[in-house]
Amino acid sequence: MTSHTHGPVSRPTWALPSGKPPLSARMMRATWRRLPAKLHDVGWEPGLAVPAADGSPLITDHYFPRAEGDFPTLLVRSPYGRGLPWSPMYGLLFAEQGFHVVLQSCRGTGGSGGTFDYWRNEVADGQATVSWLREQPWFNGTLGTVGPSYLGYVQWALAADPPPELKAMVVQMGLHDPYALFHADGVPRLETALAVGVGMTYQHQGMGPFLKATLRLQRRLREVTTAKPLRGAFTSAFGDEVPWLDEVMAHPDAKDAYWDGASLAQSAERLGVPTALITGWHDVLADQTFEQYDRLREAGCETALLVGPWTHTSALQQGWPEVFAESLAWLRAHLGADPSDLRPTRVRVHVGGENAWRDLDDWPPATPVNPWFPTADGHLTQHAPTDSAPLTSFRYDPEAPTPSLGGPLLSRTAGVRDNTALEAREDVLTFTGPPLTEPVDILGPVSARLSISTDTGHTDVFTRLCDVDPQGRSVNICDGLGRLRTEGEEPSQITVPMSSTAHRFGVGHRIRWQISGGAHPRYARNPGNGESALDATTSTPVRITVHTDSALTLATHTAVRAAEDTV
């Protein structure tokens, strides 16, 4: 890294030639409630051409407070365009609070030159943008970054070799590992991949083309996700070929050389820049956020974590007042030396069931881990089995796949949903604990240790934690999927991570463990015959047998005293 110094700002921001921010941004700003009062009027310099390392112009808009003073700068790099909602949410709101905001379209998007490649240019382009900033008379040498999703990925790209000016980061529902976004244990995250493809391809073209493409995908989702072969089937829904999406889907092995350099996990492992992390319990990138937090803590980096009751998209909608307040407090504390709004603890999580926020010293908290075991009569108990005998079985048919319902998706069906109808299917097993006589808090990672045998040797296993209320309504808390190969009648073991949660099971509620052979179209169907999920043209139904030594592992925060003989 090269050290740079900056003299006093030679051109006051109020004197910069500019117009008002876009009308659409100001109109959207007027609809928001529970946000801080505006501190400054905002000026706008649109369409600046920032040279990338190879000379490609990166089109950039500059928002700034129209006031005398010395203001820090926020860099926001996006492949989704510079219009709605990014213009009001990041350009306008943060400039009102006393920041220069540099909102830039990634190469190949939003009018920027070059060709978009999902991850290969962000390190160099971020550094080139900082070099440009150093030449701007209003840049005072204090830089922060902020943004969600892929706007988080570009922050980790800059942090791979952090410039000395970088003093704070806020990664909201952020990506650092593209492989894990598109695949789970080698299984394509089909619905998420298609939604990402639409966003990356159309959103930077404006809301009109993006909404049209989204509706087209919704109309053709079943046709696309049940096609044989699956490879290339999405072209009709997109209206054109999307080469980068073809490529990411065609490489399900995390060790494939194709993914070399894609993950930016190492950025967090050695980072010293104070970094705030924000996610939701049903965010498609929640697990990546927890990994980022673990790495930052291991590195001794100053960090904070906020986890709300949100999906990837609702965090920027219903959750925006909390997300914005958290982000603003962190940036003011580390770019403007005003720590007055920082919370006293490192971690704040929303506890489902209790519907309340809880401040914690760390995540996960020190919590005992307790296994719960399935029984042949469909119960869930803390009494360990004495053998590994077959317990029960079900038939999974790829031609009539178990549907996905709720959870961490990018669609409007994401989040908490009533699972009652899903659990009535013959291809879904449930094991249910007794009514609780006192509240039970689950705080931390959830996982399933499964002992499985099959008749074809090939299966996926989807496993979910649910909360059953006294009226019998079952809602999803967290879940996960794993791929399994078996041989003969002997069971094979697999541990399936089911993400993390902070959830209170109230008095009279029951803990439920749900097991099935898939969740389609969230995940591509396993054809059951060993063929690739992308290339299979035939399928084979599979008989899946669960054995007694399977267990659901929960980080139980309070003692469990339930009438085990009560069902």
C-alpha cells in the first residue's frame, strides 16, 4: 500500500457546480418514515467518468452536502445501476447526514465501459476508483464504504489490499463467496441463481426493464426449473443468453479452478478496518455474514453484528430504518469521531417468537448444545437411542418434487411461512417434541446429524426446524440441505448445517424437525440416478430411510423441562 496525505479541501462543496438530486430520489425520500432529520441540502454531480485500471470509464454520480465544511467520503459501487433505490438510499440519505457519496456503476453496467464479469475485476476497479478520489479537491483522505449484497462484495474486494484512507466499512446482507451463493454442497441453488441473474442482467437498465424481466421469470419459473436438461433452459425466461450465469451454474464443485479467486474470505481474515455487519435471519447471505463475523473476530478486528427479522430484500424495506440507523452510527463513529449513537454491546439480534431485540456480547453466545432424537411414532425426544436401526422411510419422486416454502429466498415468498400443508405430504417426515412447560430459547447454529440409507444410492436431504404453536400451526425457523451417496442397505452419515437462529419457543409450543428429499425450485432436483442435476434427462424415484441415531442439534439457552410423556 502507498501512503497518501491530503491538504485542506481547496474547493468547498457548496461551491461545486451541481443540480438537485434526481426527482425520483427526492420523491422516494419523502415517503420514508422513522429516519433521521435532514442535516444538509444535497448537491449532485452526475455522470462522472472515473478511469478503471485498463482505462474503461466507470460512470459515477457524486452526492454531497451543500455546506461549508470538511466531510468524509463514502464509496458505493453497484452493478444494479445508480437510480432507484440506490440514489435515495445511499446517495441522498447519507449526503444529507454529512458525507460525500460516490455512487459508481461497476464495469459493463449502468453505462460503464468494459464487460461485466461476476467477480474478476472488482479488486482492480476499486483501487482505481480510490486513486481517482485522491485527485479530487473535496476528498479529505477519510474514506468509508457501505452497501448490500454485491455492494458488499466490492467492499471485501477493496479490503483485499485496503488503502490507507479506508477507515470504516458497513457490509449489509453482504456477499464474499460467490460459489456459496449459487451452490449448496454441490447442489445448485436454482431459484436464487435465476433471481440473481435477472437482477444482474436487467436492474442496471432501470426499473422498467427489471420489473418486466422479473415478471417474465415468474411466469416461466415452473417451465424453466423442470426442464430436461436443466442446463440452458433459463434462456427463454431471460430473453437472451447470460454467459456468466451459464458458467457459474456449470461448476458445482467448490474446488474447481473456475472458482479460484472468487471468494474474498481472506479479506476478513487479516482486516484491521472497523467493519459493521448486518443481515436477517432469512437472508440468503446470512451464513456468509456469520462467517465474516467469525473471521473478523479471529483477526481481532473491531466489528459489530446486527441480525433482524428480515429477508434479503425486506431488510432494505421494512427493516431500512434499523439498517440505516446502524450504518449511520458506525460511519459517524469511525469517520467523524462521534461514537454517541453506538450501542454498548457488539451484537444485537432480533429474537423470533419473543419478537424483541436482544443485546449480546458476542455471537454465538456461550450456549449448551443439546441433541434431540426422532422416534418411530413421530416424536422428538432428548432420550438417546440405543441402536441405529431403521426408523421410518419415505419415497421422493423427482417428477413430483417436494416444493420449497419460505426461508432464505430472493422472492416475495421468502421468510416465515405456514408449513402445515407442506408437512401433510407423504414425502415429508416430521418429528415433534412435547408441549413446552416453560420458554426455550435457541441461540446459535442449528444442525442435523442424519443417518440415511437409500435404494438408489443417490439423494439430497432437506432438513428444517419449525415452531408449532398451540393451535397446530407450524412455521419455519431455519433449514439446510445436504447431498448424500449411500451404498447398499448400510446407512451413511451426513451433518447438514441449518444456518443459525435466535428464537424463543413459548409455553405450549412444540419443537418440530422436518425432513424431506428436497425443496424445489429453491434447489435443483436430485435425479436419483447419479446424473448431474443440470444435465439429467431421466430420473429415478428414491426410497429414503432415516435411522434412529439421527439427531437435531440445538443451542438451547434455557433448561428444557417438558412433559416428555405428553404429546
